[in-house]
Amino acid sequence: MPAIQKSLLMQPKLSIRSAIKPVTFILCSLPLLLAIYAVSQNNLGANPVEGLLVTTGEWGLRFLLITLAVTPLQFMFKWAWVAKLRRMLGLFAFFYAMMHMLIWLVLDMGLEWSAVVNEIIEKKYIAVGVIALFGLLPLALTSNRWAIRKLGKKWKPLHRLVYPLTLLVVVHFLWQVRANDIIEPVMYLAVLLVLLGWRFYKSLSR
């Protein structure tokens, strides 16, 4: 009888755990779905392309910071389950960053490659954003189990590059806003510095 009761008590926990990833996937998809709906309803203002650029860019940065916050949350609150979401969150960060780039290339620049190259050369915030995106590409490609086994000890140093790459994304955001609109990028920078500080503290404690 006790064994049966224990099994019944375990079932809700197992069902909650099995639902965490699907629910997280849906929540991570919501910003894009809401942006698409806003476009269909003409609710993105006079310049919908700019609205899409802002939405995808900011959510790419937010998901990068959320991904970096997984390990501190795991250690501070003993949330072992949150580690299983790290890969999904990181891939969503790359997905939104890639959507940000594609919207700029296709909808904003019209795939005029000479104009694209000139923009990258003339505007340093675009150059920094492009560097950050191409830096995130190998991290996204090696986020699977096969790559972890193949790279072995090299995998962790490679994926620690997410910290300087996230800093580049923050700089990309900071350099393109006006002087009176820096509050939001500065807040993201503060969050990143806290996460970097925590990582530095843990390295010293080891």
C-alpha cells in the first residue's frame, strides 16, 4: 500500500516535469507569434519592419541573458530541472538573432548586397551585431549531444564565448539608441555584469 501511495504521489511530479519543455517552447515562441499577429493587424506603427527588428533583436538579447542566468538559478535555488532548458533557451536566442538579421537583410535592405556591405562598414553598431551573430553560429551548431561528445573538453571553453558575445550584443543595442533612450540597454548591461560577476566569483571559489 505505501508503495502504491508513493507511486501516486510521484505521478503529478513526473507529469509536471514532462510538461516543462513544451510549455517553455510555447512561451519562447510567443514573442514571434505576437509580432506576426501585430503585423497582420497593422499594430506595429508606421514602420512595421522597424517594429519587427526591435522585437526580434530585443528578444534575442533577452534570451541570451536568460540562458546565462540558468546556471546561477540552478545553484542558488537548487533547481536541477532548469538546466534541462538551457539548450532550448540558447537556441531560441540564436533563432531571434537570426530572424533579426534576416528581417534587416530582406525587408529593410532588400538584399542589396552592396548597400549591406556599406552599412556594415559605415555603421559600427551593425558591424558589431554581425560579428556577434556569426560568433553565436558555432555555439548553436555545437549545442547538440553529438557535438558535446565530439569536442570533449573543448566544448565548455567554446561555449563560454557566449559571455563576450552577449556583451557585443549589448554594445550593438547601446550604440544604435539615442542618448535619451539608453536606459533599457544599460539595464541589460547591468544584468550581464551581475551574471559575469557571479561566474567570476564561482571560478575563484573553485
